[in-house]
Amino acid sequence: MKEKKWDLFALASIPLAMTLGNSALIPVLPVMEKKLGISAFQASLIITVYSVIAIVLIPLAGYLSDRIGRKKVMIPSLILAAAGGVISAWAAWKLEDPYVMILVGRFLQGAGAAGAFPVVLPTVGDMFKEEKEMSKGLGIIETANTFGKVLSPILGAALAVVIWYLPFVSIPILSLLSLVLIMKFVRTPENSGEKQKKSFRQFIDGMKDTFKHNGRWLVAVFVIGCVNMFILFSFLFHLSTLLESEYDITGIMKGFILAIPLLFLCLASYMCGKKIGGNKTTMRSIILFSNGGGAIALAFINQEIGLVFMIMLLTAASIGIGLSLPCLDALITDGISKEERGTITSFYSSMRFLGVAAGPPLTAVLLKSIPGFLYFVFAVLSLFAALYTLWAIKPDKKQKAKRILAGI
């Protein structure tokens, strides 16, 4: 682990940069509505368009990383993400009606993100042979991702206080910084894509075998990751809107309040990744109880409770998500052979991006149609994730299937 600390540091900069470049816009969305003269739903599309294109392109990026190598996918993707940020920032700065061009820039940024963050997980899996070390490495990556979520509302709000579109300017800066770190420090592990000799037909047959033996728990990990991210970005979007509309809290103070549940999410991810090791039964239990606990916390949130109590309950739900994500990462990365790791983990990343994309616009719709039941819907989804874990993720069966795939 020590000899690869700089590799991990460089890789961790990608989820940090991509998260900051996306989540930093959440506290600024109400400001953008006013500056651009758009609706809440149109503002939510600034987040959603980024994630939608990423969902489509992530599987392609994962496949290419298995075929030609991880760094060969990550480097051009970071350049594309930076270019998208430049276009959005330029449009907001120079154009009289910049909304469409902002979406174009976000589209390109999402395309770049598709080949950057999702490829980090299989790269970490390639770097370590020991399950315990791999879990720690993945925990660091997930912590960087969640730490980006902690910083993003503060950074976004602080930048927007100066000029409302400055959060767009941060995107190319962060992307290029990650690019430099990846090029300097990340050493491509053996058998991480570029040395594969399988034909496309052999690759497809291998994927079919993987889903035949592992399909139930793989789909469960995909769905639970999606649900976790949907709930997280949904309540962040709602809280951001609520702080301005109901409590008249704006600017940096709003950013600090949004960061409270995210800070605890980050700490939970770090501690969980550090402690779980390679114990699949422990991972399953954590996913089960963290989502179940999150459901209980979300069920108590309603329109009558005060802001302080609401933040406390959202923090409890965030801790549950923070415990769940490193376990999902470890299961999906360690449970798949190197030859297919990039592709399979890309499906997982696509589902997480789907949750991110669906959260803000669906929350906007729910707030108009059934505002009193918003958090009841989130609680039901979290409970569903817990029950799905209980039914679908069976560590003993997963390990048996893994041995079959390995030919043992």
C-alpha cells in the first residue's frame, strides 16, 4: 500500500475533481434560475445532462479500458471534461442567452467524466492482489468522492458569491490538475487492458458467463448503488431549494449547511473502507443495515419538522449511504476477473450516474405533485435497497461462482 500511495493519490484526484465539477453546481441552481430566467426543472437539467451522457458512454469507456488500457482512456477523457467546462464558462460569461450552450458544455463534460471516474475503480482493483489492501484503496477512492461532495456546496456557494458562473470555471482547472497527476504518478498495472488478446467474441462469451454465475448479486449491487445516489442527490437538491425559499439562507452559509450531512457521509466512507477488509459477509451486513437505518431516518422527515431536526435525520441517512458505498465498490471490484473488471464496474458506475441524473428532476416533479410524501418515497426506496440486499447478495454463492470463473 505504501509504495502505491502516490498512485492512489493521483487516482483519488479524479473522483474529487469530477464530483466538485458537478456537485458544486447544486447550491448555485436557484441562482442560475434567476440569472438565466429558467424554471427549476430546466435548472435541474444542468445536472442531469451531465449524468445522462455519462450513463450512455460509461460502458464503452469500461470496455475500452479492458481492451487498450486504463490510462489511455482516462487521459483523453480528462481533456474532454476540461473542454466542456471551458465551453460552459465561456457561454455564461459572453452570451446573452447562454442556457443551451451551457448544456452543450455540460454534455461534453459528462462525456469526459464517463471515461475518467468509472475507470478508477478497476484500476485500483488491478493494483492490489490482497483483498484487504484493495478494500482500503477503494475506500480511499470513495472517500475522495464523498469529500468532493463535502467541499462542493461550500466551494460552489463561495465562487458564486463572486460571480455566479465561476463554478463552471473551476471545472477545467480541476480536470487539468488531475490530468497532470495521472500522467506523472499512475503506473499502469500488468494485465490492465493493454495486454489482453481476447477477441470480441471471446469477450462477449466471458461476459455472458459472468452474468450467468453472478447475475443476481451483480444486478443487486447495480440497483442499490443507483438507489443510494438517487436518494443522496434528491435530498441535496431539495435541501438546497428549501434553504433559500423557506429559510432565506444563501451564499456560503447555505454551502456549509449542505456540507453537514456530506461530511458525515465522507467520514463513514473512510472508516468503512478502512475496516471492512475482504470480508464479504461483513460487507453484506453493512449494506443491509445501513440502508435499513437510512429508511428509518428518512421516514421521520416531513413538512412540519424544523430545519435542525431535518439536518440531523438527513445526516443519519447520509451516514448509511456512506457505509454502503465502499462495500458495494469492494464487492463489484473484487468479485470480477481483471479481463472484465472495467466493463462490469462501468455498468455499476452507469447505474450510480443514473441515480444522480434522475434525482433532481424527479424531485422537482414530486415536489409539485406529492410534496408531503417526498421523503416517504425516499424511505421506501432505501428500505427496498435493504431488502434487496437480504435477498440477492449471498457472499458464499458469490465466492463459489468466482472460483468457477477462475477455473478452480
